[in-house]
Amino acid sequence: MSKKPLRVGMIGYGFMGRAHSNAYKQVGQFFPSQHEVVLQAACARNEAEIRKFADQWGYASIETDWKKLLDRKDIDVVDICTPNNLHKEIAVAAAQAGKMILCEKPLAMDSKQGAEMVAAVEKAKVPNMVWYNYRRIPAVTLAKKLIDEGRLGRIFHYRAKFLQDWTINADLPQGGQGLWRLDAAAAGSGVSGDLLAHCIDTAVWLNGRLDTVCCMTETFVKERKHNLTGKVEKVGIDDACIFMGKFANGSLANFESTRYARGHKALYTFEINGEKASLAWDLHDLHRLQMFDYKDEGKIRGWKSIHVTDNGGEHPYMDKWWVPGLAIGYDCSFTHQVADFIQGLESGTPQGPTFRDALETQQILDAMLDSAKQQKWVTVAK
Amino acid sequence: MSKKPLRVGMIGYGFMGRAHSNAYKQVGQFFPSQHEVVLQAACARNEAEIRKFADQWGYASIETDWKKLLDRKDIDVVDICTPNNLHKEIAVAAAQAGKMILCEKPLAMDSKQGAEMVAAVEKAKVPNMVWYNYRRIPAVTLAKKLIDEGRLGRIFHYRAKFLQDWTINADLPQGGQGLWRLDAAAAGSGVSGDLLAHCIDTAVWLNGRLDTVCCMTETFVKERKHNLTGKVEKVGIDDACIFMGKFANGSLANFESTRYARGHKALYTFEINGEKASLAWDLHDLHRLQMFDYKDEGKIRGWKSIHVTDNGGEHPYMDKWWVPGLAIGYDCSFTHQVADFIQGLESGTPQGPTFRDALETQQILDAMLDSAKQQKWVTVAK
Amino acid sequence: MSKKPLRVGMIGYGFMGRAHSNAYKQVGQFFPSQHEVVLQAACARNEAEIRKFADQWGYASIETDWKKLLDRKDIDVVDICTPNNLHKEIAVAAAQAGKMILCEKPLAMDSKQGAEMVAAVEKAKVPNMVWYNYRRIPAVTLAKKLIDEGRLGRIFHYRAKFLQDWTINADLPQGGQGLWRLDAAAAGSGVSGDLLAHCIDTAVWLNGRLDTVCCMTETFVKERKHNLTGKVEKVGIDDACIFMGKFANGSLANFESTRYARGHKALYTFEINGEKASLAWDLHDLHRLQMFDYKDEGKIRGWKSIHVTDNGGEHPYMDKWWVPGLAIGYDCSFTHQVADFIQGLESGTPQGPTFRDALETQQILDAMLDSAKQQKWVTVAK
Amino acid sequence: MSKKPLRVGMIGYGFMGRAHSNAYKQVGQFFPSQHEVVLQAACARNEAEIRKFADQWGYASIETDWKKLLDRKDIDVVDICTPNNLHKEIAVAAAQAGKMILCEKPLAMDSKQGAEMVAAVEKAKVPNMVWYNYRRIPAVTLAKKLIDEGRLGRIFHYRAKFLQDWTINADLPQGGQGLWRLDAAAAGSGVSGDLLAHCIDTAVWLNGRLDTVCCMTETFVKERKHNLTGKVEKVGIDDACIFMGKFANGSLANFESTRYARGHKALYTFEINGEKASLAWDLHDLHRLQMFDYKDEGKIRGWKSIHVTDNGGEHPYMDKWWVPGLAIGYDCSFTHQVADFIQGLESGTPQGPTFRDALETQQILDAMLDSAKQQKWVTVAK
């Protein structure tokens, strides 16, 4: 075959390691291009675990030291799926090694780290992208398209929530295998960096810059056993986070996230209200976009539930999958992201979110946490 | 006051007696006209019960013999809310007495009785109407309007269901106070006359004549104690009824009703699929009409949920009630029917469903039950 | 009849004047008691208008000066349906005249006025109530019952929104007939007093005291023509209002209201997340309560849509209306309120929200507007 | 690796060829077993097309004659994805060649063919399965589990619909590339074999044998251009099909399918009403199961929307995918089927639907079409 190989070095093997690997395997069949993704190496400190992962997913080799991975000539792209506290060091080194980089979100522990990472990739001129995958759920991509076409008019409101309920049980430990998201040292923050980061990425993409924020955070369970130390320790992350704010376009922001909303597993919703139309979306029914269009005739005006599964070529990405009416799953957002990354390489027009795009989200997160700490309004740094 | 009195004589005091009385009391405030409804007399055999009812609802007098009621000169309209087996005798006599008649549905025990009733009111030239109230739920009236405007194009399918679950318990008796609907002698039939009659009235109104039917009925609980006799007796009504059929416009009919659909209390739904658009409605959320409009632009096409509560004058009846977004209840359909009956009197254009309209429903019911009995397709008499 | 008359003197004849009058007329049939409501007098400055209103609704007499109404011996209850800026003066005078008082919400222009009103009714020992009618939508009353039974456990979150879209058009004037809600001089505030006041009343009732708030307000259309002066004037009300806060029980508050949410007419929603269960409600489908109950068995756990229309005696108020599955409308909340007011008179246990209850809402509104002005967190006065 | 290879020979490359291939590629990562699926050969008459398909999906070789494919020793499993009229010949030959067989649905053109196929695979004792994939949508599998646990009690009703709208346009040709489903010679029947076959497979699986049926069919567009002949020809398939019937357990059947229901793309829904509980499902939101459980406490009884995405091990298949709340797509049903087929091989307990299971569906289809033709009730052959 005359396809150009795109040899991936994956660092990490958790939830995201699996989601990305599935995308790498699937992209060639559904979004054929001039590139062929090759699962070249998987890397993690635990040799037994990474061996098992590599076997299951078909990675050709393994490494137990990410620095060795970066040294290899047969790796084109580094995929960073480690806990957040390792993103910066690996990314900067990978950029210096001239590798393309796909980094899990959030980009970094804070915007200071993020800025270093941006500087590194821009200096090295390596293609880079952050896995804010929800941009590429077809219903969300369609929302972007409708907004860009000017169908909403002046925007008044943008609302987003990301509600979960998996940490209500006070006996759940912080830290350790699969639980680093509850450990402030590894994750940096709680729901703000883990969940609101997604909401913010989508919001800025759809609605532009966020200028000011006023935020509150709460930690409902103050102490949890730490699996790594075996001791009961103070919980350092935010369990819940609410913020208000104002976008540069004058619209008002209302964001909320929590892991204590009984009954919601991954309820990421957003709604945007414009003068001419409104849009709403819900991850729990990710294949639908809700739209209210004021230009519809009065007596038959109503919220439309658009089943974004039409392969007539009108719904983003969907012409590549099955037939109208048949939904795709959450995992497809990653396949779309890889497809677009490759399309960016081939067209010379990088596809976002780049590290620089993701830095903006990081700056908002910093402003939020600062606001919550100081209990006052804060202007987002630019 | 210079309003013309419309003096009502109500026969019966059950569920429908209450629903109609509420409408009579409410119509003047919300749909003012040149007439004033006066609750002149309430009539039933049980003097204590009808006295109590008359007091509670403000009827000026009572009667215990409906023939005496018909003799009274101070009664303009007779409202028949008795069990079905009394409709014909009362209606014919009322017509002969020159009274206007509002009769509960179904019109009669069968089409033979119905035809006599039609003959009587047409001979006597008295205004007449049957309480198929669902036509006047604003969302249903809006559906009629949209169909009449030609928005659906050629019709392919009409589907209706009326699902309940209140007779699953085999210990429920048939007959007696509040239970005459389970007694074949009083009701004539089961879900066909009680529930499908509503579906058929709406269907014929929206979609025209039904030509042929093929029907099946089932009685799940074969014997029940009869409250009037005190004995366990064979159940004579249909517990469930399904029929297929063909409308004169070539569209296919699929109807079903049951009182054994666990979880549904009064789930009357219909859906009509046309070449250009489809409509759907559900009594459980009676203030919404669902519409799919093929002329909407492709990528934003979807089912619209129209909240039929706008008082901008575009939604039927709703300009008379509250403000947009505020739902009215089931009971308002009766208020609308009285308002339209009066409007018919004042305009000289009778409003349906008249006895003649309701006779068509009766003919379809006869064809259905005949089809179920003979297990074959039957042509509806005209 | 041996019923005790409850002679109402209604001040005002707008949207609320109609809604209350309908309740007065309906309560006796559906919620019979030892009292009989009598529509004794309707009062407004415009004689022609109040005459027309009195005729349509059956008020026995009219007044054009509310002071004269208060002087009448044949008035037992005064119902204040004027713009907000008149509530205090009338209520204080009515209390001094020994009248029972039913006052439209919000209680007053601010908590200072509210406190005077509370002092007046408590000194005069007159029964008093404020028309926060949403407490008595059956689904909302059911929510209260479930919370009081302890089914939710520790509460983490309370969220409410009240979204409308009727003032997006910049050509809409402020002030004048039917538009006093846009005039700061008459209304006191915008969406905060008009809409969030409802949300707050429900929230405090369901979830207890709110301790601190941080609020932002926005006026999207800065100037509008004023119908009373004929000039383009600065708009003094808040078009949108968002606030965060903390309840005394430790749960987090997130509230938002606007009249610029295209597609929403009266979308009052609330959701409360507890350790053991969550509840959600939406005015657009007011007959449904959503519940997620963690004690349900794992594999069949899900959000339940409870159709609060069962007359088996288990759903608040519904045994008095129709049969299961048949929804009642928005207007019934007022009928329930009158029924409960009378029940309070007869039982000697006053039913809320009393003026004192409503004062708490006023204090929260004051804190919110103060917070928005000062751009900082504010503690609610007690 | 020590895994046992399962070498697939795929015949066909259309919609189903792609769906099955995706499953073969995905199964090893998500449902690891002792077998490894190997894409050994793809077969079709058009060499250029099958070459392209094989390249895109990674098949190791191609064939242009299915008989040659069956001769190959390196093929363990034959997957039949041809139009229906070829199923029998290929399947019988494949059985004789000792191949395992996975055959697309419907099994055959009629039950006579189906019986020959069953005889062939049972004589050859080769593992066999039919791609009625909807059984393995997790929400549908959960429904099966709940029914098998006896949670529904006596069943009264089973209703299913499969509604589409893609053939309303009368200019759509019959036959030719991608359109063989409209050609009676290739497909055997229209919506009955294509869509209702799915509904029947699920129904029989969930609710047992169907004894009698009464059916009607309709062809709305009587003539269409045939792409293969270039002429306008009579349309031989059924555009719509409705049938009533009775299951062996005494419950009533109501089934309907059409390709003329404007607004529905692939609306496969079923509902089953039992004495103790009801279940409902809808392919358009395939990750949800609706349940009404009568044993829930009265005042909080309601339809539960179960988001079947929990990886706590309680929802079928879902522990193998992502995390709770994240939906999988339509395609996963095929992956589950391959996983179960392999599990059947390894456990020695064949997983359905086998050819024999699928024959029952074929017998029902025959009875339906016979009933429609003769316009009478027909007993299903056994």
C-alpha cells in the first residue's frame, strides 16, 4: 500500500488509552485518507499491565519509560494519556524530540504549565491537538455549523452543566488505580479540570471568549482514605463548582459541575439562546440536537429534536457511518478527532483544539479557581 | 343583563355530569357571548344524590324523572349523561319535546339506535351535539387546522391507541355505581365504545371516511362479580380491541385500545403520516402537538414539540385563557365545546360533532364488532 | 344554605385578577367546605374596565377607590392584584381595617416594605397569604411531601430556572397597560421579583433557608419607549438575573431567570439532588414530577416520570378532580390555594405562604440585588 | 499468540458487510476470548469493488466466486451478506463444505427455503447464527433478562412498529446497486421481510410463539423504474404491512411497518404490557429502556427511563465498554453478536438466533403474507 504510516506511541492505558486506541483502529475504515495509523508502541511503568494492553489492542511493542519512547525514531505521534501532572513534562520533551503530540485534556495543571507547553510545540513547529473530543460529536459539530452560519443572531445566554454522581459514597478512596481524578496532586483540580474543562472548551468554540467569571467550589466529603498512602487525608479537589460569567459578545454564562447529582452519570448539557434561535444538547442522548427557530411560522413553532444521524451528507461525519436513524456512540467522537487530525496534516490547516486553544480553557480554569478562593469576580487572563 | 338565557337540564351526575357542569359555569367568563348558561335543573332517580349534586354545582332545581324534566318549559337544553343504554329513549323524547340536546358519547348502543336518534333530531330540527370533547383540546384542533390547510399532502397512515390499565385486577366487579362501563347491558361494549369511539371520532374528523375494517377483541378476565346481582357472571364487554382498516383516502388505519396496558392511565395517542408532514398527539401531555415538516431545511429537520399555549391568537382557543407557556387542563375541552355550541347557535352554522357525525362513528363500531365476531374483513355501512 | 360566606373584595382586574376569580368560582364545587366564597366587589380606578370585569366574572358590585372598598362592612377578604408598588399601602390599610388579605407576589417592593406589611397583619391578627401559587401544583406539592418524608437524604444541590422570551423585541415599550412589569417604578425589579421570586419561594419551602448569595443582573435592552410618558427612557429593571448561593443545609444554589431565552415561554424548572434521591419539575409539563430513587434496584434504576394525575388519593389534590391520567391546568394551583386558605381558617392552622414566609423571599431578593450592584457575596438578612 | 484463529470469509460488501467487518475487528479488544477473528477473504462478483473493500477493511485476500471461497481450507466461518435470494444456495453449500455460517436476516425468501437451510446445517452439525442483531442492543437484552426473571407476570399485549420514510419519493428506482431491497425478485418481500422480520425475531424471543395472524399489506407506489432493466415495472414488494395476532401465551399482537411514515428513519419500537410491569424500547434512542413497575410505591409510580450504560456489571455487555452514562452505538450490537457466537463455540452452548430460531420468523412471515393475500386469519405453521 502506498499510504503514509502514522506511527503512534501511546503513553498510558486507562480509559482514555482504550478510547484513543479504538479510534486509531477504526479511523482507516470509516475515514480513509492517505495516512495509515500504525499502533507502534504502548508505554507505561507497569510492564505487565502495558504488555497486556499492547497485546489486546495490537500495539507492536512496549516501553516502560516514556523518555525511551520519545527517543525512538519509529514514533511519529505521541499520545499523552497519563494523569494531568505528567502532561507538561512529557509534552515539552516530545516537542523537543520533534514528535507530533495528541494530549489528553485538560492540557495542564494550570495555565503556567500550559503556556510552557504551547511555547514548546510552537517553537518545535510540531502538529498538536488536545482531546476535547465533544466538539466532534456530530450534534455538537452541527451546532457549531449553525452558529457560524449566523442563525442565532445576537447571543444572550450560554448555559452548561456536567453532572455526575459517582463520588457520593464517602467510602470511595482518593487516589490509586483508576482514582487519580480524586487526588489533587495528580489531577490538579476536581470537577473543574475534569468536567467543566470540557464545557468550557465547547463554549469558547461555540460562543467565543469568556471575559470575567465569579465562581464557587465545594468539597462535600472533606476527608477520604488515600489508597497510595493508606491514610485518611484531606480531600484537595473540588467536588462541585458553579460559576457565572460574561462572554466577550455580551452574553451571560452559567456553568455548573458536580459529582454529587444523584441520578446523573455524565449529564453534559449546554444551551445557547440567541435572538433568532436557540440550541440545546445533552450527552445522555448525544445523537440529538434541540433547536428552536424563531423564523418558523408562529403557530407551528416549537423545539425541534434533530436526530443527527442522516447520511444524506448534511450531518457532520454521519455520511461515513451507517444509514439514517442509526445512532453512533460516544467513542466515535475520538475517531472523528483522529480523522480530522490527519485531514489537518494533509491539508496543511491544523485542526483544533490545538495546545493554544486549550490554553485559553486553562486560563479560564485558573480564573475560576482564583475567584472561588478569593470569593470575588476575576478577569480571565489573555 | 341583556344576555339570552340557555337553561340546561342535566340528566346524570357522574364523572361527565361534573365535567359538563364545570364547563357550563366557566364558559361565560372565558368565552363571553350573547347567551348566558343557566344551570336550571339536575335530574337523576336517586333524590338524595341528585340533591347533593345540584347543591354543590348550583343547579336551581332537581327532578327524579327525566320525563318530567322534558315536560318543563324552562329547560332549553337537555344534557344526557346517563349510561349508554338510556341515550336513545331520552334523546328521542327530548327531540320530540323540542329541546336542544347535548349527548354524551358514544351516541348509542349501536347504529340502529343512532339512526333513530338522528332521525328524531333532524325531524324536530333541534340543535344537537355529541360530547366527543377531544376535538377541542387546542393541540388537536390545531392538527385539524394544519391538515385542512393541506400541509400533510397525501396521507399514508393513521394510527391511534387508547390505553388504560384500571381493570387488570380480576377482583374488580362489573356493574353498579361507577362501574357501569364494565356491564355490557348498560355500556353496550367495552373499550370499543368507551375509548375507541373517541379515537374514531377524531380520526374521521381529521382523515375522512373509514371504508373497511378487520378487528379482533379480547376479554382477558372472563367472569367478574356483578354488583347489581351479587353473582359472578360472564363478562360481556371487550377488554381489548385492535383493528386495521382502510380510509377512503387510501391511507391505512391501525387502532388499538385496552384496559390492560400496565402503566398507562389514559394514553390516547394518534399519529398521521402524510407525504409532506406528520403529526402526533398524546393525551398524557395534551398541551403539545408533535410535527415533522418535510419542507424544513434538511440538516435541521426534526420532530417539533409545539407547546400549544400561545395566546398570540395563533393557537385555537388559547387567546382566551392565560399567557403563553401556561397549560390548560383536560376539562377545558368541555368548556370549548359549550362555547362552540353557543357560537353555532348564534351564527346559525351548527358545530360538530352532531348526532349525524356521531352516527358514522357508530357505524364503524358496528362494523368492528361484526368483524371481530365473524373474524373477517367488513365494509362499513354508509 | 348554612355555609358561611367569605365575601371577596378584589383590587385589580388583570391576568391575576382573572386567575384568582376563576379559583373563587371553582373552589366550592371541587373542594367543598363550610365556607362559600362570594364575589362581593371588584375595584379599580378605571370604572368602565372594572364594570366590564365585574359583569363578566359575576362580582356583585364595584368600587373605584380601594379605600372605599376597605371601608365596606360586607367585605371579609381583600385580594390585592395591583402592581407591586401599591401592595404595601393597601395591605397595611386592609390589615388595619381588619380584613383578611390575599396578596399577589412578590409581597412588596423590598423587604423594608415587606416587614411593615408583616407587622401590620400580625398586629391585626388577620389571616393572610401570598399568591405563590406554584407550591400547589400537585407535582410540586408531591415533591414537598417526598422531601418531608426524608426520601432525599442529605441535599447537595438545588437548581432553578425561570426562562421566558417575550421581551427580546426591542420595540416593546416599558410601562402602560399590561406592561407595568417592565417599569421599575411599578414593579420594583425585573425578572428577579417577577420570576425568581417564585423560584425562591418554592426553594425555601422545599430546601430551607438560603444563607448567602452572589448575583449578577443584566439589562440587554438599555432603553425602551415608556408608554405612560411617551418618551424613550432608560430601562430600570433586570432583564436577566443569575445567582449562586448556599443554603443553611449546606447545599449549593444555582438560580437563573431571563426574558431573553428564545424558545421558552414560562420554563420554570427546579431540580434538587439528594444523597438518596433527586427530584425535578418543569412548569411546561406541570403535571409530571421526575424522580430518581437510588434505592431502586441497580439494573432498573432510572429517572421516573410520575404523571401526577392519580385520583386514588395518593397525589395531592387530584382526588378532587377527574380520573387518573387526565391533566389539570395551571389555573388549578389558584383553586388549591383558595381551598387551603379556607381549610386554614376552618382548622385554625394558617396555611402558607403567609406574609411572614414571603418576607423571607423578599430578603433574599434584596440580598441578590445588593450583591449584583456591589459585585460581591452578600449574606441574607434574617 | 496462543489464540485460536477464526478465519472469516465474507460474501458481500454492502451496508451489512461493513457492519459485520467492524464487529470482527472490534470484538477482540472489547470481548477478549480464546479465539482471534481473522479477516481471511472477502468475496463478490465485482472484482474492483471487492478489492477496494478488502483493502479498506484489511481482508487478506479476495474471491469473485463464492463457490471458490467455500472450497478454501483456510476459511472457518462463512458470512453471508448477499441479497436474500442467494442465502439458501450459499448456506446449503457452505454447510456441506463444513463451514460455520453467519447469515444475514431474513434467513431466506420463504420458510420452504428456510427449512432446507436448517436441515443442511443440522445435518452438517455446523455452528450457525442469523444476524438478528437487535437482540444484542444492551437495552433489549436487559428487557429479555427482566422478562425471564418473571417481572412482568401474565402478558396481555405486545406491540411493535418499524417505521421509515425513505421510499416516499416515487422517483426512487427499484433494484440496482443499493436498492435491491425494493426488488421483489432479490428481496422476496418489502417491509415484512426487511423490517418486521426484526420485530418478529425480538417478539418471539421475548414473548414466545405467535399462533395466529391477520395481516394487510399495501404498495403505495405501484410502479417504479427498475434500474437493472431500465424499464418502469410493477412494484412487487409491500410498502407497508400491518398485522394483528395472538401469541401462545394469550397476549395480543399488533405489528406495523412502513417506509412511508414521514419523519421516522428507523423507528423500531416495541412495548410489552404485563400484569406486573411493562417495558418499552425505541431504536432511535437505543441506549434507553422504559419500564413501568407496578410494585413501585403508588404515589411515586411512573415510567422509568433506564439509561442502559452502566458498567457496574449490571447492564448486559456494558461493563466491556466505557464508563456509566456514555452511550454506545448501533454498531455494537454486531460486536456483541460475534462475541456471543465465539462464547457459544467455547462453551459448547450455541447462542441464538440459530437457523432454526430464524425459521420460526420465516414461518410467521409466510403466514402474514398468505393472510394478506387471502384477506383472512391464518394459523402459523409449526
